[in-house]
Amino acid sequence: MKIVYSERFLEHSFPYHPESPERLLAIKQFLDKKAEFEYIKPAKLSEKFLLAVHTERLLEELKMRSQTCSGTADNPFAENTFEIAMLSAGAAVQASKHADELAFSLARPPGHHAGRDFFGGFCYLNNGAIAVMHALKKYSRILIVDFDVHLGQGTQDIFSGNDSVFYLSFHQDTGTIYPWHDFPIKDNTTKLVPLQVGTTDGQYLKIFRRVFLQAVKKFEPELIACSAGFDMFHSDRLYVGTALRIERHETFKEIGAIINSVNLPGFAVLEGGYGLETLGLLVSNFLEGWQG
């Protein structure tokens, strides 16, 4: 399995922000113990890659905010923010190019809350969506499975009405966590699975297995793209208000194994997950299950 990584991702750093460089260091510390991973560098993207997904207005706003260091509490900006966000998108594109052998984009900032014309929720550009749009040149039908604790409203926004992409999200009920409300479904290729507060490991896996396999059978994708969030683990309640009762590290291994069971090319991008004590172990479990 290929791991796409650059030390430049550590340059996106703001004091006391949960989306920190230490996230990647905690993950890499675990992955470095395993010989089966090969590290490769992100692709370098031009803005035309971004414009396939985002509006020119959004890109100009992101560049302006970077130049002026004008951000928000969730999305702070430094002079290099737009540059590092582009590199994070390039890591996702690079991972998609190695989908036949499975690849994981170990990159930040994350992306699934960034829509066609908006950013938010720690996200600036939608890395996974940019990679999926690029991958559509090779694959005619792509299923995105998003298991971050939050709904990826940005990904939903970008692919709404696109019959070539099925967006499947498993997330905590949006009435109890960011983004705090639902977004209307306008097509037949979006499936949102809100999970109630207190959902346990066993309940989660039962729902995930049933709905994911049904979606694959119905849509018949040629590629699986994973928005891999690890913030549904119970300890992330301290950082983002997680209220699911996911308490077993092995649950992520089983999620990976379920995705692996359909025997399709795939790539994954890192989304959330903020508990530094457990994050490396959770990601390692997912990758172990996913590669089989």
C-alpha cells in the first residue's frame, strides 16, 4: 500500500487548534513500524484541478485570506494556508492514481466540509472531491464512503446531481454535532445515514455493513473513495463533541475489512480524528483491515 505524505503538511500550524501537525506525527509513528507501506510524495496541482470542483470566487477568497492572514476560529489562515491546502489536495490526487494497489493520503488540512463555493469545519479545499473528479477520467462510477463523525456537507454539495458519483455518509445526527443541520438530498446518488447519540460498536458495524454493501450492489461502482475520519471514537468528545459510543479500536479494522470485501480499487483521504493518544492506532487498524 502507498502512503502519500509530505513534511510540508506540518507547516499548517496554529496554537491550541485541534487540527494540528501532531495528528500526522501520531499516525506516522504507528505506520513507520510496519514494513508494508511505501511513502510517496503528493502530486503538484495547478488551479485547473481545483476549478473542476470549486468556484473561482472561492479560490480568490482563500488566496486573499492567506495573504492577509484573515481567518475564523475553525479556519485560521497564515500566508501559506492556500499553498498547503493545494498540496493536501495533491496528495489525494496522487492516492487516486494508485487506487489499483490501494493508497492512503496522510495529509492535512482535511477537506470534506469544503463545498463548491464555501469552506469551513477545518477544511479549505475538498481534497477527496478533487481526487474523485480527476479519477472520473479513468473510472465511470465512483462511490465515496465517508465515515467521519460529521456529515461531509461539502462533498454532498459538490456531487449533488452527478450520476457518476454516489456519496454515502455515516455520521452522528447533525442535530447534535457540526454542521448542526441536514442538507436536502436532490438526487438518487446520495445516501445519508445519521447515527443516534449512544450508537455502539456493534450497532455501527451492523448498519455500516448492510448499507455499504447495498449501495455497492445498487450503484456498481468501479472505484471506492474513502473519506476516512476517526473522530467517531468516543474520546474525541473532548475535541468535537462526539457522542457515539465507539470504544473498540478494532471497529476501524472491521470497517476496512468490509470495504475490502467488495474487491474494488480504492483510495482513502484523512479527514477528522483529534485524539493524539489513539489516532495512530485507529488509522493503523483501518489500513490493516482495508488491505486484507
